[in-house]
Amino acid sequence: MKLIVIIVISLLVSACSFSGKRAPDKLYYRFPEFMHAPVGKNVIVKRPSAMGIIGNRPMVAQNVDGSLLQMQHNFWLESPKILLQNYLEKIFVNNGANDNTLNAQILHLEKKQQLAIVEIKFIITNSERQQIFNKTYIEESKLAENTIASFVKSTSILLKKIVNQLIDDMP
């Protein structure tokens, strides 16, 4: 009788503890590399800020009902705030000739069903901390496929587009 009880208990424990499915790999993505020479706009790039969960490493997707959801297996290599700062520092090389400061705030960096949405607010202040530039850029792109890889590619294109617009608009 003891043998039957031990067998039944071991079967129950083994049935409940192992589902047989392999856990999905965690995937990490980065912002695009800036491939051109730095531009002539000389500013000090401050660490950007971000709205709530958008500044965290997990990627953010928007559900059909409009709620935001952090992805469980898709991450940015670093916080988007750090990735954006590194990206902007490669574009705007500061040689100390200008005391203007570039502040950025990431408002949207998310996947919404078949769309990639990037919205960034840029503020430039002079050495007296007076705003000399304040503009928000928003870009959307329909995804070629409904995948995270396609989202990252679209995000890269949108980020380049926004930064090019910023460069053209800067004082």
C-alpha cells in the first residue's frame, strides 16, 4: 500500500511541476547607429526623461482597449533614455563653444497593433536657462509585419526622421 501511495504522489507532483514547454528567449534590441558625421549644431545633451513605463527596458505595446503593456520577452539593451542620449551625443558633439543645452522627453515609444509610434519633445535652453526652442515631434509608421523586429526597424527609421527634423528646425 505504501508503494502505491508513493507512486501516486510522485505522479501528481511530476504532472503539476513540468509543462513540457520551453521558456521563450529574452530578446534585446538597441537604437540605430548614427552613420553620418556629427552636425554643426553644438549643444550639451542632457539625459532625456520619459513618461512612466516607457523609460524602462521592457518594450511597450498598446492593447486594442488603449492600455499599455510591458513586453515580457522583448527588451531594449538599455533604458530608452540612455539609448536616446547616446544617439544624440553622437550627433551633437559638444566642443565647449556653446552653452546651449538640449533636453528631451520621450512621450511615446510603443507598438500599437500594426503601428510604431515615436513622440519626443525637445527643449533647448541657453546659458541663462531661458528656452530658445521647444518643439514636440511625433511620427507613426505602419509595420511591414506585426513583429517586434519590424517594430524596432520602424522605430529606428522614425527616430532618424525626428532627429533630422530637429536638426533642420534648431536655431
